[in-house]
Amino acid sequence: MPLDKQRDKLLEMFEEVLESALESEDGKAEDSLPYQMLNLPDESNQWVLDPVKRKMVMAKHNTEVVQMSAPDENNKVLVRCSGGNFLLIPLEYIQDIGFN
């Protein structure tokens, strides 16, 4: 996929997230962004794409994340880690843990 298409797809995902946050009735982002856990296969760390930095970063197993987009055509979603990094990961790696 050309770089321009990747950039456009990422911008589209961010716009979708911002729209959903603004559309919540009482203005609380918690209504649309549930807490989730990054559950990697084999309970090990893995290299995944950070689309904002445009490079591979190490994702740690059992990291708390917030899903920022709907699944794309490859069933991958954009998530934000508790450390502030954005990751593009397969949807099946995310496990809902609810609000604490």
C-alpha cells in the first residue's frame, strides 16, 4: 500500500474516533472507550507497527489499551497503550476487561 493511502487511512481512523467521542451524550469518553487488555499469543512480547511513529515497536503482553478504531479490511485495529503509544494490532489480541 502506498504511503499516501496509509496516511489517509490513519487520518480516517482518527477522525472516526474523534467523531464518536464528540457524539457521546454527556461528553464522557468513557462511554465509547472501554478498557481492554493486549493479550498477545504465547504470552510473549511482540514487534508491532506504531503507525504514528512509522516504525516497529515492542508491544508487551498484558498491557492496558483502549481501542481507537473499528477493524479494517485486515481485521486490525488502532489501539492506544497506557504509555501513550499507538499500535496497529489484530483484533483477536484484544480482551475486554471492563471499567475498574
